[in-house]
Amino acid sequence: MADVYRALADETRRLILDELATRDGQSLFEICTALTMHHRVGSTRQAISQHLSVLEEAGLVATERRGRTKLHFFDPEPLEAITRRWPTTRKEAP
């Protein structure tokens, strides 16, 4: 779970997840374009690729190759594991 928290600690990685949650199955080029247009993030393709690698290692992004294109998909399962660990229902104090 520590890798999930580390992945989420970076603002750019959270923006990448926001973009994938909005429209799944994007290429690196599409993600870079969306970050530039919607969030004014001017990172290089290499920097965004490294961010995607961190997200993939944490299990938050899955990839699929279609021909020469690598598509990226948001996987919410690691976040769901966090909420299962600490349920949000509160018990009243006696």
C-alpha cells in the first residue's frame, strides 16, 4: 500500500489519474496533450512516461498495447483496498 501513497503524493500523477478517470484508454501523447490543455502542465513526454511508470507499479494504471500504441487505463482497485482497510462509517461515542 505504501507504493499507492507514494504514487498519489505527486500532483502531476494525481492529474494523470484525473484525466484517465475522465477518459480511459489514452496514449502517452493524449495524456500529455490533456495535461497541457486542461492543467497547464508543461512536462516532457519522458517525465510523464516516468509518472505513468510509478502509477503502473502502484497498480493504479494498467496498460494495453494496440499495434504500436500503448494505452493507459485507470484501475481504482488499490484505492478501494484503502477504503476497505479504513471504512468511513463512524461509530457514536458512548
